[in-house]
Amino acid sequence: MNYIKARWLHSDKDYPYLIYSEFSEDRYETRKVEVFYNNEYGFASEYKHTAKTRLGLAPIPSIQELQSNPEFEVGILTKEQFENIWITAINQ
């Protein structure tokens, strides 16, 4: 599995500003956490999801492609870092 964190640089309160993704070797999301400006967490997996958050239907672009998009600040996470945010989201 692979893990990334993306900060979406926008001010629209209806959309998340932080996106954490776990994805497989074929680059499809397996779990996702989104954080909204009101500190609400959304999450999604193959088995369950919150109202606003769903897994992507297309493969995640490469890290280089994501980092070249000026709307996002993207970094790589460890499994442990992702698990911590996942636990926070599902327990909110």
C-alpha cells in the first residue's frame, strides 16, 4: 500500500482542505480521509463511508503529477501516519 496527504488550496467550505489516501499498487484508493474547514472528518473504504466522502473511481495520478498541480501541496505518509488519521476519522 501507498499513502499520501494532499492539502487542497481553496477556500470553499463545502469541500475538504486535507485529503489523506491509502492506495494500492495499481493506484486505486482503498481508504480515504477528508478534513473540512469546520473540522468535520469524512472517510471512505470499500465497506463504509460518510455522506460526503467516497473513494475515487480512477487511479491516483503519480506523486510528480500531483505535486506539479498548483492547487495542491502533496506529501508521502507512512502507514502509521495514515492509520492515526484513519482512527481519528472513524471515531469522530
